[in-house]
Amino acid sequence: DSGVTQTPKHLITATGQRVTLRCSPRSGDLSVYWYQQSLDQGLQFLIHYYNGEERAKGNILERFSAQQFPDLHSELNLSSLELGDSALYFCASSVAGTGDYGYTFGSGTRLTVV
Amino acid sequence: GENVEQHPSTLSVQEGDSAVIKCTYSDSASNYFPWYKQELGKGPQLIIDIRSNVGEKKDQRIAVTLNKTAKHFSLHITETQPEDSAVYFCGTGFQKLVFGTGTRLLVSP
């Protein structure tokens, strides 16, 4: 157990639907990063929050949004889902506001859009 | 932005052999270089990292070397074991980590 909790582990939904992925960071960590991992693809950075504030955005689609709450858990909202959104979504947490102290990853949410 | 290239994409070795995975980065300001191991069905796990003020770091059977002039860093695994079979990712960055595309390592008994 890495200390980073992601729920749900698996999600199957239909095209056009909306889903919410949840991440609880490791105790004491203030940063949450979201990454997308498609089949045979690397880890694509989506968005970074630090202590409730958005710090950086990557290749995140306009249909996707995220937020970090006062208790530091984060949610990634994916709407108007398309088949191509099927992927593993990972969150990672870090004590720092930058990535150069390393991350601890959760076990991911596998999203399947049918 | 930062770009990381990782080679090879797949690597098959016999148990007991050494394995080397290399990454090349583009941003000369990068100063942190971690390696992650991802086993099937799990999230990536940090196995070793190095900062730019160090040329080499070892932890038992794994080591990372960094050549800042050439902007590349490598993961070395000695005396490989079947449980080393996994996908390995290199990364670098400051605000956030950018990762290579991964190397699938298969260690055959």
C-alpha cells in the first residue's frame, strides 16, 4: 500500500457519460498530480494541484476538469466520454509543490468507455 | 517543454544477466531524475533517483548514472531476477515530472 488511495479501481461507462475519479493523497502530502496512461503508452501529465490551488496543466482536454478540496483529496471529472478516453488514470502525491522530490503513485483507476 | 526519450522499448534478458535502460532529456535545467517500476495491475513505484550534483547512485542491484553534458541517464540492473520483470519509466522535470515511454523488461529463468 503506497498510501495514495484511488477509487474506484475499475469503471465501465458508456460514451457521452460523465464520471468522477477520486484520489486521497498520502498523509502529509500537499500536491496531487493526475496522469493518464493509455494502452502501451507512457504516463501523460494532466494537471497538478498544490494545497488546493491549480499549479500546472498538461494535455488535459476541455471535457476534463479537476479540483482539490480543503482536506486535500482530489477529484478528476471526465465528461462527454469518448471511446478514446479509455485508459488508466493515476494520481500521485508529493509533499512538495514541485515534482523534483519524487511522487508516490496510487494504484490507478481503469476506465473503460463502451 | 521537457521531453524524455527512453530506449529500448522492450528488453529480454536471462536471469543473472545485466539490464541497461537509457533515457535522454532535452531541458538542460533538469536536476532530478527518478526511475519508476510498474508491475502489472499496479501503479508506478519509485525505485531509485538521482540529482544533478551526483554522477552515480547505487542501491543493491540497481544503479543510476547521469551524464549531464550529454543529457542522458541510465538505469542498470545487475544479477537480474524474474521478479525484476516489469515496465520501467524514467522521468525528469521540475514543476511536474515528464516520463519516458517505458521499457518492458522480461527476465527469463
